[in-house]
Amino acid sequence: MGIYSAFSFSYSFIFLIAVAVIIKFHLSASNKIHASVLSSLAQGSVFEFFDKMPTGRILNKFQKDLAVVDDNLIFELESTLESFFAILGNIFICIFAMVYWILPILAIIIYAVRKLQLYYLISYREIVRLKRMVQGQVISRLIETVGGLQTIRVFNQEKFFMQKQAENINKSTLTKIIQIGMYNWFCQRVTFLCSLLMIILFSFSLLADFGPGIIGLIATYLVRLEKDVLALIHKLSNIESDMIGLERCLALLNIPKEEGYSN
């Protein structure tokens, strides 16, 4: 009983230290990014930047992209590492239970999942970037419409602007639907590969005449392996999405500056 208590206390203590360190560095990085972006915008050129860049796009970067960096990115990295080590633990237990001949099979499945992930992330990254761009258009058109509301009413163009805004919202919804469809497409293929791995390993375990305890152990951890792989890929996709927000924020550091701030 004392050993289990020591393990539980050690885990809680290490987890508390890890969370404290993550929060400390996360707050420091977020403050630096926010201060740098705000300073860059304050020094930005009116004619070369603000007259060309829609206000809604700038606000979208501050509202959405900086919020992603502040709230999501560091915790997505932490949970990704947690899922990665969970997968390693499941693989080591399966190897321990079924000797080393399963390593080539695992290597082939991991290689196939990795190639599928790279193919998926290329498209996922672009659709997330497109979604952020369309959301910026929705906010920008709304701000411009409210600012010129009197002129719009004078010329009786309310329906035209409502139609244009509805089209932008439909585009934003369409990108979200495509994103969900791409994720489901990817999950189906990863599930198929994990199911194939389970069938192969179960077949070998039955042919090798393992005991019922070993077969039950393998079945338990193989089912968990499939869930952990899907969770890891989902978190990696979220990190890719969050990094796009970080890229969009850092792009504001390179905007043209007014003459007095050039140096």
C-alpha cells in the first residue's frame, strides 16, 4: 500500500511542477508576442498597410489568432506529448507480450499512418488558412457596412449588402464542413489500419497458442492503441491549425513602418 501511495504522490508532485513550468513559460511567451504585435501595428504605415489591409482582418488576427496562441497552443503541445508517450507504452506492452516478431508489422503500420498523416495535414493546413481568411472577410464586411450604414440606406442597397454578407457566412460554413469531412475521412483510414493491425496480431497470437491472459492483455492495449493514435493525430492537426494562427500574428511584425520608425 505504501508503494502505491508513493507512486501516486510522486505523480501528483511531478504533474504540479510540470503545469507550473508550462504556465510560467506560456504567459511569458504570450506577453512577448502580444507586445511585439501591438508595437508593430502602432508603428505601421498608414498608406502602405492600414489603407490596404481591411480592418476586419486585423481584428480577426487579434481576436482569433492571438486567442489561439494564448489559450490553446501550449496545452495542445502538452496533451500531444501525453498521447505520444501513451502510444509508446501500449506498443512496449504489446512487444513484451508477443515477443519481437511484431516489430516489422508495427513498423509497416506506423509508416503507413505517417504517410497518410502527411498527406492529410497538407490539405488540412490549407483549409484552416482559408477558413481564417474567410472569417476575416466576414468581420471586415460587417465593420464596413456598419460604418457606411447611412449611405447604404440612402441608395436603398440594404438587400445587396445583406446578400453579400450571407455569401461570406456561407463560405465560412462551407470551409468548416470541409474541415470536418476531411477529419472524418482521415479517421476512417486510420481506424482501418489499426483494425488491420489488430487482426494480424490476434491471428498470430492464436496460432502461437498464447494463454488467455496474454491474449486479453493484448486485446486491451490494442483497443487503447487505436484510440490513442486517433487522439494523437487529432492533436497534431490542432497544433498545425494553431501554428497557422501564430504565423499570421508573426506576419504583423514585418509590416511596412512609418518613416520615423524605420530605424
